[in-house]
Amino acid sequence: KGNALEGLTFVLTGTLPTYTRDQAKEIIESMGGKVSSSVSKKTSYVLAGEDAGSKLTKAQTLGIPILDEEAFQQMLA
């Protein structure tokens, strides 16, 4: 699928409308990105769905860009 996400690290949080977390992880990894379980300064983006919790709060505190599923899909296009 290409390497559109190469060098980027994503953290998934909450429930996404159309993807399971496993599906989103597979998409990210297939395009060269990485998925981490925790938010840090090295996180490129947080992909946040419904009922996102402490990871979303930490991302906001650290100033990490937060994507919803629609914005994530636009990155893939």
C-alpha cells in the first residue's frame, strides 16, 4: 500500500466507527507506520474514537495532534 505513514507513530484510543483497533493497526503497519500502546513525546498522532480516555488527555497535554477516523482516512488517500 506504499509507505505514506513511514516514520510516524500512532496511538489508538477509544472505539472507532468503522475499524476495529486491530484493523487500524494493520493499516498503519502496512503503510510503514508504527503503533504504540502509550502516548509519549515520540507519538506522531493519536487516533481517537468514542469514549477515548486517559491517552487522549495525555496527548492533549503534550500537544500531540489528535485524529478522528475521518482525518485518518484522508491521510491514507
